[in-house]
Amino acid sequence: MPIRALDGSLSRSGRPVRLRMEGKAAMALYMDVHNMDGSVTVDDVKKAHAADLEKQGDHGVEYLRYWVDEQHGKIFCLVDAPDAEAANQVHREAHGLVADEIYPVTEGS
């Protein structure tokens, strides 16, 4: 069953629609890709993600989710940010592992 946001809008995925506050910069979704040398563990990525969460507020960024391909050393992060550089700056300050690629994305259902 879809969930209604405070303004009455619905998300297709059933998640609440993020509301934009007047006077704040518009945010966009980005998917970043990290290509690590060798394998990577979910536990290591969990620690890096926690560090991102500590720094994200300094840049008006919200890291939402991440996925890990342990065997191939790939990490994918979904982030709500004013721009791609702000998203990468959080990674840079949190743990130094900046993304190799960043793509603007639109959420589908």
C-alpha cells in the first residue's frame, strides 16, 4: 500500500516522497560507482557508509543506500545531493574513497 507524505503525495515504491523546503537548494539523486582493486567486504563498506553518514550533513547530502559486489570489488551508493561534487566531497572527507563514476538517476517503480 502506498504511503502518503505530509503534503498528501505518494511515492510509487510506497516510500514517502521527500519534501523540499522553500529556500533550500534542489536535490537530485545520484548513483556512484567505486571500482576497488581486488575484493571488498560488506563489513568494510558498512563502516565507510557509517563515516559518510557522520559527514553528510556538512554538505547538505543524504546517503540513502549502498550495494556491494564483494567478489568483483564494486560498491554502488545512492545519494540525494545538491550536485555530484557535494556527494564526492562527503566520501573524500569521511574515508577518502571517492567514486570512480557518478550518474544522475531517476527512481522508477
